[in-house]
Amino acid sequence: MAAGIRAPEPRVLVCLGALLARWGAAGLEAVVIGEVHENITLHCGNISGPRGLVTWYRNDSEPVFLLSSNSSLLPAEPRFSLANASSLHIEALSLLDEGNYTCREDLNETRWFQVWLQVASGPYEVEVTISSTGTLPNGTLYAAQGSQVDFSCSSSSWPSPMVEWWFRAPDSRSEPFGNNLTVSCFALLLMSTNLQGNYTCSAMNMLSGRHRKVTTELLVYWSPSLLLSEPMKTCFIGGNVTLTCQVSGAYPSAKILWLRNLTQPETVIQPNSHYLITQNGQSSTLTIHNCSQDLDEGYYVCRAENPVGVREVDIWLSVKEPLNVGGIVGTIVSLLLLGLAIISGLMLYYSPVFCWKVGNTFRGQDMDDVMVLVDSEEEDVEEEEDAAEVEEEEANEREEVPKEIHKHGHIHRVTALVNGNVDQMGNGLQALQDDSSEQQSDIVQEDDRPV
């Protein structure tokens, strides 16, 4: 009996190892999974009822004694104990505990039971790396639009975990990026707004089923792309001027600053009684009061900046003396009068006839006189014609045809005068005078004739 409870000789253990190897090949082993730092219990077969003498061995290169139900045999380590008079209880598992275990039970016969213990570790930490990004004060990452962003996720685990990436855009559901068994790495070449959202890395221990995940929010920003302003502005001494700068294409909204690009280009202009700065959305204005040529003339810089970029635009301000409006108006009027005088003189010199016509246009009463003269002559002609008819009836011998010819000739010459025939005007007047003299002589002759 005493020999039955002694520790097996090495020669016996070697034979036992060969026997267990054959059983393992036959697939008679149970699989138990434990986790590091936890406790595990290995059962000696699935048998209920009274148990015989139980002895546990560890099967490495050769069997190693661990524990026996014989109280005279001490366990190999204090971590090992017997549960329910047959099961092996191991406390504080480590990765070194993984392997094959054999239970021997001696009752009416000797029975052998083999257990394969697998020990899992982690994942305890999930490490996420997102490169080519910036970090906001609250820890949120951001990337510039159009940039390349590299993603990497890993975890310390045994066996190596399965790492998986998930992406969830705002107001949408999660979508997987892919997975592998060791480490998950990928790159997004051109970041855009539709890639803004939450990126989740999940690491799962496929042995224990334990998993951990880390979610990182990534924003996509774009720098200011366009600055609108007037490149040159002018201010009169003592006056006011407003410089305007408008930013577009910036997310988040850009901060707009005004600087002097003189001896200290990095000096930011602060609002005061001389400078008034206002900002409405992405438009900013700088108003300069009481312009001074010495202090205010020069370059001004409008700078727009956000976390991913900076844009600047220069504005040149000229400060000049105020204009004398009264003097300018007087000069213009004088020049106009001088021009009119020169033109009038040239016209008078080169075209006196034209000047005479223009004079007659302004002297309307002369034309009226001429018209009255024409009307009077026509009436005289009619009266003379009537008188001629009477005389012709009284004295058929009298010849009035020459006088009629003269009378019609008078009308022709007066009409020429009315029509503005300057060349015939003098002849017409002389003919009128001659005709009047002839009429008077005729009257005298008639008076001298005896009745």
C-alpha cells in the first residue's frame, strides 16, 4: 500500500508519457480556456460518484508531477489544489501554464483523462495612431482637406488579436474598413468632408472572446482659399478711409487680423480711437480716422488663419492732400470760355458771311423789315395794275408794259433779298431806287402834259 502511494519513478513516467501521447493522437483530450491572472479548474473526466486516488501531471517534454489526492504528497506549487477530490484548481494563471495536463485515477481500475489548457491574455490596451493630423485643445484630431492620413491600430494580446476598423459619419451607421489577425493599417490619400467622423478600432482575442475598442473623432478642416480686397486705397489728409477684407473657403471659420507691413510687419493692429476694426462673419473692415501721411501711408496686411492654414493679402494705402474743388471748377470754366473765344475768332476771321448770317439770326427785326417791304411792293403792284387797266380803257394808246416789267423785276429782286442772296442784295436795292426815280419822272411828265 505504501508503495502504491509513492511518487512514480522516472521510468514509469516515461512510459506514461508515451501512453498519453497515443491518447492525445486519438483525440481523447478536453480543451479548457483560461485567462491570465484568473483562476481555472481542470476536471478529471466527466464522472460522478465516488472517486479513487487521483494524480495530476503536466505533459511537457516529459510528465511532471503536480498534485495528488494522497495527502502525504505535497503539490508542486502552492497555486495547485484539489477540488471535489478530483479536479485540479490553478490560481493566477500565467502564459506558462498553457499546455497538456493528465489526470490518473486509480479505483477498481486505472483510468486516464487528458486536458488541454489554453491561456489567453488581453487585449488590455488598444493603441491607435493617426498621423498627419493636428490636435485641438479638447483632444479632437483634425486633418487638412486633400491631405493623406495614415491609420494604425494594434493591441497587446495572446494570441494575437483580430483588429478591425469601423467608420461612422455624422448621422449615419457604422461601416467596416477591414480586419486582419495582427495589426490593421491603412491610408486615406485625399481627405474630404465625407470622411469626417468617428473612427473605431476594435481588437478581439479570438481565444477568450474578450475585446476592446477605441473611438477617435477626426475632423476635416480646410484652410482659407480666397481673400477679396481692394489692392489700393486712397485717403486725404485729415479724412477717413475703410479697408475691407473678405475670406472664403475656410472651415472652421478663419480668424482675421490686421497688421502693418512696415518696420514691424508682425505687429497686430489693436482697435483704438484711431483704428476701428469690425468683423461680420468672414468679412472684416479696418477704418482709419484722421489720416496722416507720416503715420498711415504704406502697406496693410489682412491675415486669415485657422488650424490648418494661413492666407495673407496686402493693401497699399496712399495719403494725399485734399483737392481744391472751387479752383478746379474755376479753371475748367475759364478754359471753356477761352475755347469759345478762340473758335469764334477763327470763324469770324475765315467766314465773315457766316457771321453776317448769324447776326441776322439774332437780329430778328431786320428780317421783319424786309418782309414788310415785300408785302408793300406786292400791294403797290396790284394797285398800279388796277390803275393801268383804267388808264388802258381811257387811253388805249398809253403803253404800260415796260412799267409792269419793271414792277415784276422789283418783286424778283426783293425776293432774292428775302432768300438771303447777298450777291444780288446790292443790285436789288439799287434797282428799287432807280425804279422809284423812274416812277417819279413819269408822274412829273404826266403832270406837265396838257389835259
